[in-house]
Amino acid sequence: MSTEVRVPTLGESVTEATIGQWFKKVGDSVAADEPIVELETDKVTIEVPAPVAGTLEAISVNEGDTVEVGALIAAIAAGAGAAKPAEAAKEEPKAEAPKQAEPARADAPAAKTEMPAAPSAAKLMTEKGIDADSVEGSGKRGQVLKEDVLKALDKTGSEAPAAKAPATPRAPSSQEDGSREERVKMTRLRQTIAKRLKDAQNSAAMLTTFNEVDMKPVMDLRNAYKDLFEKKHGVKLGFMGFFTKAVVHALKEIPAVNAEIDGTDIIYKNFAHIGVAVGTDKGLVVPVVRDADQMSIAEIEKEIGRLGRAARDGQLSMADMQGGTFTISNGGVYGSLMSTPILNAPQSGILGMHKIQERPVAVNGQIVVRPMMYLALSYDHRIVDGKEAVTFLVRVKESLEDPQRLVLDL
């Protein structure tokens, strides 16, 4: 008896994923709950576990294929003695695949009644005013894919080819250089990062304001209590707890920085879900510390630690990634001295932290050397005025240069 393995529910608004990597091949034994395949979605990479123990009997999709939620991707034969049937299954899909593919192309209308168009294809057909019956599907069981719609547009002489081409065509490489280049397909996550960042630049009236903060008070407080803090709370006392706390204090005073635009409405968030940008080997992800305004510094540090580990291990869930109202990005850990961070749409503000560097500054008329950090606040000028942006950043600076304010809620 075989058990089907299907694409699980991937979270709110996520309808499809890309097969990233198969951890098992046909004929391999698998244990219950053992990861067998990696799926890349627009937001996170997730592993699909085996629903039962047995032998991987068949694999229905290849690495790089796009699959929808609920799609059949594999089958597992129950029990350890299913290796022989697995060998037969290994050959059958290869022999049958061409036979199944041809009827789908020859009889597209019948197949379309069986399988709805892929979401991306349906959206494009709606935008271009194309009748679904006029598009021949090349997907499984005649499903209409985005490529099919683009081909149909191409035949009718529409502007689809221009839409497919990049805005700035890539100049061809010389024969000598071409042999030393490597072309690698972008992961689904990297494609989404690129699209979202460019969309943010195109849609928001983005502006950045700067300030600097003397980190000596926070560093002195941290050095005085870090051992006791770690002993009591079981987590190291870093700088992110102080910055997150300073940010939520400032958001209460300047609510526009914690709001977003929806059409002609402004939605003010009476809570603070703080996104913390984390760099991983697969790209930038922004897990969210939920209700950070109700947390202590210790609780914030614990949650940031958990999210950071999950991000590096590829174990972030969809819930970990959703709902952020403001983002903090710490380029200082990589040595950045100053930057202009890009908004994480639809949010209206993002704070950039940078490298702590000793510099000579004037304090009470005297030149002294202090550990200074540049801060950058990028904001959406459509909703946040310059006065509000500057005031917000000044409040963050004041809290960090006098951390007792955080304790006294001032």
C-alpha cells in the first residue's frame, strides 16, 4: 500500500512553491517525519517530512519544478520490503510521461476543464483580457501555465515579449569571457527579494534621514550586567534588545512610522511587530518579533536568538515571517559604516544600525573619544513627514544615550 506525499499548505497568500532539493531518491528507505524534499516559496524554505515510514516508491516532480499546494510530489510504500516495487516505479514514470503529455496538448479544452489555470497564468489572462479557452495548456492534465499565456500573447502580436525582456538587455560576453562565466538560476527566495525591493522603490516616496548615537552608556550598562543577565535569563545581553526597546518607545510617540497605506486609507497599528533582518546563505529574510512593545529586554533577546537560529538552519515557519510593522537592519555586524536601507513594504519605516567606531567628539566643550554609531531611518514620505522622521530618530538616540529612559518608560 502506498501513501501519497503532497505539497502542504504553505501559509497565507502562498499558493505555489519550487522544488529545491530531494534528500532521498527512489528506492531509499525513509523514517516517519524524516525530511524528504525541500520546497522554496516566496518567503521561506521549508522541508516536507515523510508522513509514514517505508520506501520512497516514486517521485513525481523534478528539482526546479513549480508545484501548487496539494499537488502530488511523491509516493511512499509502507514497510521496509517495498524496495523491489520501487525499482519498477523508477522506470514506469519515464516510459509513461511522454504518453501522458501528448494528449494534454492535443486535447487542451478537455484538460482545462479538469485543471484550473495556474494562479500566475490566471492573473496574466485577467490583466490582458484573454479568454482562457483560447490558450493551449502545456502543464499536467492540460493546465494553463504562465508561459502558455505569454506564447498566446506572442502569437497575437501583443506587448508580452517586451514584458518578458529585461529593462536593460544584457550585452553578450566575448567568447573568452563567456567560457569563464557561470550562469545559475535564481532561487525563488532571491527572485522574491529582488521583486519586493524594486517594488518598494517604485511605489514608495522613500527618503532617508541620519543621526549618530554615543553607544558608551549602553555599552557600560551591558558590561556591568551581562554576566548576571545571562545567568538569570539564559541568554546573552546584546544590543538588539536595547535597540528594539528604543524603537517601540519611539513608535508610540510617532505612530505614522508604524502605519501603512492601503489605497486612500492609512492603517495605524496599535501594536509593534518588529522585523529583524537576518542574512543567510540563501538570502535576506526578516523574521518578526511579535508584540515587542509588550516584552522585556530579556524576552526580546530570547526571541531574536530563536529566530536567528531558525533562519540560519532554514527552519523558519510562515508565522515567523508575517505581520511585521517596522524593521531593524543591522549592517554593522558586517562592518557597514553607513547605508540607506530599503523599506520592507508595506511598512513605512526601517532603521539601519551600523558599525560602532571610536571617533573624537565634543562633550561639554571637551574633545573625547567615544564609541559612535551612525543610524539611518528610511521612511515613506507619503505618510511620514520629515519632522516626524527626524523626531523618531532623535527619540531612539535619546533612549540609547540614556538607557534609564527605557526602564522608566520615558
